[in-house]
Amino acid sequence: MQKRSSFLAGLAGLLAAATALPAFANGEVNLYSSRHYDTDERLYSDFTAATGITVNRVEGKENELIERLKAEGANSPADVFITVDAGRIWSAQQDGLFQPIQSEVLNAAIPAELREPEGHWYAFSMRARVIYYDTTKVNEPPKTYEELADPKWKGKVCVRSATNIYQLSLLAAIIETKGEEAAKSWAQGLKDNLVREPEGGDTDQIKLVAAGGCEIALANSYYWGRALRKGEEWAVEAKDRIGVVFPNQEDRGTHVNISGAGVAANAPNKDNAIKFLEYLASESAQKYFADGNDEYPVVAGVTTDSPIQQLGTFKSEPVNVAVYGKNQAKAQEIWNAVGFK
């Protein structure tokens, strides 16, 4: 995680003010969430204990919830919408599903690059898109995303489909930092280096490295952390064989994506919704939120119990994650132009 000076002590006062309500405080907050992790149960019960506000949940897949919100329109009971990937959240914003809010607590806790500039949504956990490599075959792995396009890795790289939101967001960030021409050149080079046509998810790419099927893979950090935490046989057996690189540590930093949330456009309980988001920035909530999916907290100084902590700290890319959505269509256009499936 990008190193920042810890300000949790100072933040504690703000958070206390946000959640310390009179004993008679009550009400509810209606949460639409694509998250479904055991640790979230404690997340919600702690919020209710601190505020007296009941959390009502509607859970489902991201696209299903987005379509539901759009169909409900002004009559939607949703107060908060939580989902993953900044590009997807940005798209939901373009559909008018969020309203901007102002919160001193959130602005103090969450770095500017991990929140929508006008307050429509905020990140509450993040994952890094890292390079995995076979330590039995690769002595000097790629240190940057750019190196993945080097012809020296021809026939040695595996990655998931370019239509996947994570691949779109990565290329969208490269467009923002390097420009469209450089992004297209990189996409072509990456395609040329593939060991096979893209197939499967991120875990499948890591498994292929573990099985000796490819030497270099690109996948999110939390898939590896989850496999280790669950003690999955393939991961335990491959633990010493798989190395991990946080790309671009000597320049712009590693690409990160997020789980994020915002106040729904027609929230009937707006004040409670803001209190809930502010609670998600507290130290205990950050720990629950990140551990639920083996991600990294976004608030400085918070540590988790996930195995991904063993990978060490890293510098993250400072580009605002909202550009993943802004550049998403261009990213898809470039992937299509180079014939990346």
C-alpha cells in the first residue's frame, strides 16, 4: 500500500462524532450490496450497536443490482449502493444512481485518488493488480506493466479476457498515464506474448503458473490471498513456486482497483446513509471490510489479518480511480483493435 503517515488518532475524533448518537437514536439504512462475506455480518452489527440504526440488506450481483436501481427509479428504497471496480461504479454514476455528498470524515480518511472528486462515491478497500511468476523458471521477473509487452516474454504470459472489467480498468489507467498510442502499443505487445488465448478468471491464471503452464500471469492480489487463507490445496503446494511483483515501484506505482460505495440518488434515509459510509472509514470497519475479501484497507495505518499482508507494502498509482470509467470505452476500443479477445 502506498506509504502515508498515519492519522488514525486524529481521525478517531471525527469518527466518534459521526457515530456517537443519543441512546434513543434509531432508524434504518437500506443497503444494496454485491458483497457477501461472513465478516460483513460483524460490520453491520457493530454499526447498529454504535448508532441504533438498523441495516436492511438487498444482496445480488453487481449488474443485477444496478438494473434494479434503474428500474426502481425515484421510488427506490436504496440508501447505499456498494459494489466493486471503479469503472463499474463510475458507470453507475453516469446512470444517475448516486448523489454527491459532503463529509469531512470521508475526505480526511480516504485519499483523494480513491474517491470520486465530487463526492458521488468512495473507495473502502482496494486490491492491487500484480505480476505472478514461476520462481522455478524465471530468475528476473518483469518489474513493470510495460515489460509484459517485451518480446523476451513471447509465449510465456497468461491473462484473462480483455472484456473483463479489471483488464479494461488497467488499460484505462495506462491510457491516462501514458497516452492512447503507448497504450495501444502495450496492448499489442501483451497479446503477442500470450501463451494461449485468454480464458478463465484471475485465479485460473495463477493456477496456470502453479502448474507450469505459463511463466508470467497478471491477476489481482486478493485471489492469491484468498486461496492461501482458505488453505486451498493447489495454493499451499505452489506457495514456494509462485513469486509476486508489485509493478512500477520505481516510477508511478502499482495499479489498484477498489470496492466502493455511495449514497443512492433517491435515498429516503440520506443522513443515515452518510453515517454508514463514515462508519466504513473507521479502523474496525476497515479491517472487516478488507478482510472479507482479502483486500487492502484504504485508510492509512490499518492492518488486516489477510495473507496478502505477507507480500509487504507497495506504492500505488496516484491516478484518480474515476478515470477507469472515463477511459473505459477507449480501452475496449484499443483491445478490440489489436485483436485481444
